[in-house]
Amino acid sequence: MDRIPVACPDFLDHMDRWLSCVREGNEVSLLIDGKEAAVLTAPDLPFTFLTDSLVGILKQEEDSCGF
């Protein structure tokens, strides 16, 4: 899965093209003034990027609370 950075004005001008990219399994990262403001993903894609990044964090939080 690729994350494609797109400036908001370009996204608005060519929304159909960028939404097609999302439907094909890519992520579209919307940029405002060069900074990521939002990420579009297809609703049926798994959120493995989220769970993968939380695996270590959740364990660390458990340890720091004494559980």
C-alpha cells in the first residue's frame, strides 16, 4: 500500500482521480502548507498500520502502570 502525498487544491481539482487511487488500495495524504492534515484510506482495508504501531506502545503503558 502506497501513501501518496497530495496538496489540497490538487485534490479538490482532481478528486475523482484521487478517490480512484484510494479504491485501488492506496492511501492519499492530504497536505495543507506542506504538512499532512488527513489521510484517506478505503473503508474495507485492514488497519494493520495502526495495530502494528500500537503493539509496543500498549505493552509499555501496561508496564508503567504496574499491571
